[in-house]
Amino acid sequence: MTSISDEFSTYMVVAAHPDDSEFGAGGTVARLHQEGKRVVVVQVTSGDRGSPNREAVPAEVAATREAELLEAGRRLGGSEIIFLRCPDGQLMPDLSLREKITRMIRVHRPDVIITHDPFRPYALHPDHRAVGLATTDAVYPTARDPLYFAEHLREGLEPHKVAEIWYFGAEHPDKFIDISTTFETKIQALLAHVSQIGDGEQLVERMRERAVEVAENQEFELGESFKVIQLRR
């Protein structure tokens, strides 16, 4: 099995809710860790509205889901996780969110950013669209050009050029990652999100079917897919 990339060393996942990154890119993140890459997860919301229990306290839901994500990150190989704690269900791809993501890019200086595809037709969750779009706008041109959020310069945060964006959940992917050896790790990471999936009954079958479908016409059994936008020129 070939490496994902010898060119890049730092990857940043920007996700709307805890468990989004595991569903969309968990097998790939596990492979990145296997290959010695640095993985930073920027968790935009803590999923404080993500409960079917109408009596649930949002702050308690958020605390539970943050703990689950920390455990999932440990199971995947030790991702660095940053919580932005924006309100669940209230995200907008505005300057405020763009500044937060731009700051994370300038602090952690990723080569590749992995996030939601905001351009996929009929992507229904507004938080997913907002995070994908704000991340895209933060990458280009905001994070790379010094006059955007110039206050960052006064804090010692230099502009940074991201090389590629990888969108998960894409309608027309063009990058396929072999997760045959990390599929079980992906499942174990998903099972950490007990508040969302319970005991995970039927999860393995459903996720395996999807991974097999993604790997169709590839030279491997199980896969995850992305749409790649190249930026460094």
C-alpha cells in the first residue's frame, strides 16, 4: 500500500460536529497517523443540540460529545483537537467564523485541509455547508494574504498558504484513499460516539457497504473519497 503523500506533513480537519470527521474521513485520518503525519482537528461546534432528548441540557450534551471526540481522536492515533465551541445549529459562513478558521490555519499551518464539501447539491445540514464554505473562504485568499485580519500579524501569526483542500461527502470525488487496513480503526472511533450511535448495531455493515462502494474500480477493497482543490502554485 503506497503512502498518502510524501509531500505533505500537516493535515487539518475542520468539522461542524463531533463525529463528522470520523464518518467522513476517519479511515484516512488513521492512515495519516500510521504514516507519521500531524493531524489537527478543528471542531467548530460541540454538537450541543445533538440529542433527541427534549429535556437534555445543551451544555451537558456538549461536554459529553467533546469527551467522545477526544476518545475517538485517541483511537484514531492521537489527533490534536481544538474546540471552537460555536453554537450548534447557528453557524453562518460569515466573517466571524472565517476569522476563527483563519486563525487556526495561521497557528497550525497545515499543508492540507479536510472539510465538508459546501458545493454538493442538496447538502441539507446548514452547519455542514457553513463550515465548508467558511473554511474555503479562509483558505483562499484570507489566510494567505497579510491584509486580511491584520490584527493577527500583531499577535505574531503570519499568513499561510494551504496546498490543498480535500472535501469529504463530495458528489464528484477525484481522490480515493485505501482504508482497507484502517477500516476497523474508523469503526472503533465511531463507536466512541455513544450518545449519537448507541451500541452501533448495523453500523459496521452500513459503513463497510459504503467503503466497498467507494473503492469500486480501485485497486483496493475499502475506501474513502474526496474532491481535491489544489491551491499552491
